[in-house]
Amino acid sequence: MIIKGIVHKFGNNINTDDIIAAKYLVTTDEKELGKHCMENIAPGFASKVNKGDIIVAQENFGCGSSREHAPRALKGCGISAVIAKSFAGIFFRNAINIGLPFLALKDVDEITEGDSLEIDLSSGIIKNLTKNQTYKVEAFPQFLQDIVVCGGLMNYVKQKKEK
């Protein structure tokens, strides 16, 4: 599975309240949550995202509460993947549940805002098309790619049951 998009860069400890403020937790609709994604720390962020864009962050991305609203908001505003030095455990479980891929990369400092990336989830190859650099990370397992393609764990399970 190949993902291409433009980078939106964030720092350390981006928590779930930074991703989507608690006042918007009255819905689980991805599109509605996406309209307010990152608005407390990056006003206007959602309007700058094009479908397929990628977040690149530092350490401990998605820390905080255990709500699925955070990855839903990211997906709802058009983010197709998140790359960070490290993730909070609860975030990566919730990201899988809703079908948002994530990759851990130590070299995120080499990637800058606005760079164009191509991610091959099957091989774990990330290409920075802007800087002509290539990074290798752990490949995203096939069953997780299947969950992403299905749009999340619940859809994946439904499709498996139907077969």
C-alpha cells in the first residue's frame, strides 16, 4: 500500500486534547471532528490539509486520554498517515481501530513542513521526494494494511464475517 502526501510537522507530546478539543467529543463523525483537528495548537490546520497529507511529529504522539476521537479527527480532516519518533500506546491501538496507519521513525528531524513523502507500508520505505532521501522503518503488517483498506477494525471484521 502506497501513501503520498505533504508533511505537516508537529513537536513532542501532542496529546489527544491537542488533536481534538474535549468540547467536540459530542460526535464520532470523522468529517465533523476533522473540521476542528489541531485547532487549539495550530489554528486553521484543518483548512490547510489536503486529502492524503501526512503528519510528522516528534516523541509521544497521541498521549493523553484513550478516546478514539483523536485519530478519527486526523482521518476526518484528510490525514492519511502519522509518522513520529514514538507513539502513546493507546493512540496506536485507536489508530488501528479506525484504520489510520502510523510509522515510528527516528529520523523525523530530517523531514520538514511541506516536504512531499511517499510511504510504502508493505516494505517500510519512506521516500522524501522533496529532498531525495529514503528511510527504512518496520513494515506495516499485512493484516493491519487490510484493516486500513477496510476503513477500520469493525469494517474489517464485518467483511471477514461476510466471507
